[in-house]
Amino acid sequence: MTAEKLRRQKIQIVFQNPYGSLNPRKKVGQILEEPLLINTSLSSAERREKALEMMAKVGLKTEHYDRYPHMFSGGQRQRIAIARGLMLNPDVVIADEPVSALDVSVRAQVLNLMMDLQQDLGLSYVFISHDLSVVEHIADEVMVMYLGRCVEKGSKDAIFNNPRHPYTQALLSATPRLNPDMRRERIKLTGELPSPMNPPPGCAFNARCRCAFGTCTQLQPQLKQYGDQQVACFAVDQDEAAGS
């Protein structure tokens, strides 16, 4: 087995839009068996058995095997997509905004399903999301990105309870909180979002950052360890130096 084929089996993806990621001309059984058909030598009967087993794991019924994607709701379609991503028993699943296209009423169901599957199958997720409430619900470790670069990463508790980077602080301040004791003062960003095709020199966040100073417009900060998290910010570095 080539390294590329091994990687394909060990790393799978669940796409954002279940309405566009499933072939409308194929039945559910065909969709689920396709990874096995391409990557394994299982017989037709073995592929069917594996597909039915995975359907049961994601909450689909046996009779769904011969139905087409248009016959399902958005939440059910995403269950099909999740099942397809698990057919090769991967170690890592990249989930690209897997619930953002779903109704709010079914998001929690799909998230809880993913967490149950993680426990049952020993999976690791790379979970990509703009919804911080979803991230807080499912993540163990968090990486905050801005214009394609990591600005802060650490444990979920460290990031949500003690955000250090100004961008992370602004993001979390915009997240509604029911508990008044957990609410933060709203940080409103000013200025235009730079083009990712032509980012500004220095820190990409400098034009919108309330903490920016001269160095921020000239040099690009690198991740540095501060306690339980890593932050790429000259202002944080300056504060740490002043406090030491």
C-alpha cells in the first residue's frame, strides 16, 4: 500500500454542505460502499454488511440503504456523510463546518452523535467552525485562525476562560452568554478586513487591533508559550516582559 493510499484511509473528511456533498444519482448504500470499493478488496456482501453496520451507528435504518439523498432531511443527510467518512475506519476525521448548514434544532443531535462516535471508535477530529458555542461544546484543544495564520492555541478552558490575543478576545466578547456573570465587555473591531491574497506587512491583525504599536506593522509575530496556551502577539509579549 502506498503512503498516499494509507493516508487516504486514515484521514477522512466530512464536508460542510450535506445537500451538495452527496451524489444525488446514487443510493445511500452505493454512497457508503464507494470508499470500500476503491480502497479495499471486500466482496459485495461484505461491503453491504459494513454499510448497514455504519448506518446503524449513525442512527439510520436498514430501509434507508436503497433510498436517494433527496429523500432525507438535512440532518439525516449529514449522518450519511458522517457514515461515509467512517467507512474506512480512519484515525482522523476533518469536519469542515459540519453543522453550519443545518437547522438549529438538529445541530445538537449531530454534534452529540459525533461525540458519541469519537468515544466509541477512538476518533480524533479536526473540527473547523466559526461558531464558538459549537467549538466550546465539542473541542478539547482550540486553534484560533486569522487570515490563514494561527494567532492563539491551547486547551479549550484556557482559550475560553483566559483569551490572550486581541482577536480571540474580540471574538469571545461577541458571543452571547445567558449567564450575566460570564458576559464580557463587547470589543468592537474597526477598519476593513484585509485581503488574504494581499495581507498587510507585519501582523495581519494590526489594522484592526486596539493594542497594536509600531513593531506590529513591521514584523510578523510568532507563536510563543504563555502558560497553558501559545499566542502570536507582540502586545502580549510586551505585557509579559513588563510583568516579569
